Amino acid sequence: MNESLAWLATTPEGDALGKAAAQSVQIVHESRPWWAFAAEPMHWFYSIFGIAPHSFYAAALFLLMAALGGWFASRQGGWRAGLAWMTTLTMTLIGGMQAHAWLYTRIPYGIRYELPAQPTFRLANLHCHTQASGGVLMPADALRWHQHKGFSVVGVTDSNKTYPGVRALSEAGDQDIPVVVVPGEEYRGTTHLLMFGLKEPIRADQVEISSAMAKAREQGALVIAAHTWTGKQTPDELLQWGAAGFEACNGPTTVDEATLKLAREHRLALLGSLDFRQGNSPKTATVLPYEANTAAKVLKALKDGRCATLYCPEWREDTQFSYWVRLQHNFPDLVKRGGIWVIPGLLLWWRLALLARRYAPCQPRQGLEIILMLALGGGVLGIWSVWWKYKLGWFPSLELALSLWVVACPLGWYMAGCEWLWGRERRQQAL
């Protein structure tokens, strides 16, 4: 595969920056550890169904799977078995998705950008989410992730809130993380906007988009339209209301030619943004002057159009999402890395376990109700944590929640299996 880099810019200064980066930045591929193959089915599933703004499909599928599992178990073992199965399956799926996301972000593999020894530019990602809004890393960890990948400027833009960016700025100084932090917010209205330099947050559920942009300008903030192809407002409308630029790339997805033409006509900033929440393969970057070593200088460079979007044409994806294309793209990796064999292996293990326990059924033991309450409590905690993180951030921390999940899942499945078998025994005895 030819992985030569290209760039997009709207000014001569930006064009020079993009050219310098495209000619000198090296793409480094770090291999995935061999033991990661066990998580490949979840990785494959998430890569198809869990990509924003389509993640609600994953939630709907999880709900359907849990409901069907509970219904099947209730018919075999009674309502308690059905409740146990539905709760444990929900907890396993939700926790598994979060565990996969956290693990695959923590493993140092994938794509990394290597800059020359004496660069004349900086690589930036100005669209980053932390655990406060769907990301899997705390602010300091997110900064270290970007540092490892070759970025020296990070815009922390959690959804409808500014405090994570302020926290990231403080932690970068306290922990000597050599990354320029640009605090901001992603306004998630009918079109998403990146707002930098806000003095107070602007909530999308309280202020509609044109008023939000006016309020941001009153605070002296810089507004960049994010992934405009998913929004309801046109680029012309956003420009009229005060947008200073557009995301030319959001991950591997590239904006249309009409928006690029509009940006060039008005010498607007073009950003290559990761929209980072998790993962290990940054597919784009924003190129900034090397002297942009403070948040104020970064924003000044964006206002002046002294920036460029760095991307690889081989990685580009169309703005029209296709599940079939994503399925074709990801299935070979599932086979190549051995993850496809995990699925029949789990099914075989499940079948053998059922046969073994059918001929050696368990007997009711004291404390079953305690196990049931623990599993139910764990499931409720997991669901509540997922909901809560979209409001104020994870509580408890993601690491603690996953630790509890690792313990609760085996207990939950043990309880669910016992309930199913005991329920079947009770039904057979009743007959």
C-alpha cells in the first residue's frame, strides 16, 4: 500500500506547512501483541456498529440480544433465570465494549507519526474527548497518548463542557507532559462546533446554534465547524454566523469539494481532527507553525489560516457511511489475526458446558439470592456508569468499573447457569 501523505490548505503559509509535513513525516506501524486476538470479535463488532454517529445501533443490538437471552432462559428455567440471564448478558456486553475500547487504546500499537529531528512545524489534534464525554482516557492519559503518536498540540473538546480542558491544562503543567493544551468544548447541537477560548461553557440543550455562535464570539472564542457532513446547517450558513474554519478530515472521512472551495475562497482554517475517544490509529492531523507553543499562538495561527490538514489518500473514506464497505474492510483483519476462531470456540465451550451440567445438575445452595443481588447491582452500576459519563464523567472511574466488571461477570454467569438448571429441574419435578 502506498501510504504517502498529502495536505489541504487555504493560504500560501498553510500550503508551505502542509508540504513540509507531507515530505518529512514518517508513518510508523507498531504491531499488535499476539495475545490481543482474543478480543478481535468485539473489535470487529465495534468497528462496524459502534462508530459515531451510529453507536445507537450497537445499543439497540445489545438490548435485543439481552431481551432474547432473557426470554429464552425464562422459558427454560423460569422468570428468575430469565432475569439473571438478561441482566448478566447486558452487563457482559456493555462492560465488554468498554473493556475492549480501554484495552485497545492502552496497547501501544497501530499508527504513529515520526517527525524529523528539527521540525519546522507541529502536529495537532484539536478534537479530543476524555472520559467526561465518551472517551476512555482521563485528560492526562489522553495527552500522553497523543504525545506517543507524534502530536505536540491537543485541543480537549468534551461535549458541552469546558472543565476537562481546564483540567488537562493543569495536569500537563503538574506532570510535565510536553504537550500544548488548548482548552475547548464541542457544542453538540444540530451541527457540532469546536469552540476554543470560551470563558464559560455553552450548552446545546439551552442555546440554539446561531445564538451559540454569537455567544462564543462575544466571549472572544474561535469557532470551527466539526464534520459538517453530519450536521443540518450548510457551510454557507455556518460561515455567515461566524465560523472561522471547517474540519477537512474527521478521522479518515474527508469533507466534500464544495466546502473545501468555500474555505479556500475565504482563507478559513482547515483542520485534520481525530475526534479522539479511543483507538490507536490516528488517520489525520493538523499542521501548525512550530512557534505555536501556547494556546493563544495556536488560535492566532488558526485565525490567520497558517495551518494545514495532513492526511493519507489511501485511508480516505466517503462521508456516506456504508456498513457493507466497513464489513469488507474489517473482516480480513478478523481472519488474519485469528479472532474469527474465537467465536466458534466460545460456542463449542458453551455447548459442552451445557451437556456436562445437564448430566450433573447442581443443587440449590444457600446464598443464591445474595449472588443474584450482587449481579443485579453490578449490572445496574454498569448501565448507570455508561449513562453518567455522558453527563458529568465516569463515576466510579473507568478502571474501577472494569475491575468490578471482571469479577462480576463470572459470578453473574455462574448464577445465571445455576438458575437455569434449577429452574428446569423444578419444572421437570412439577411434571
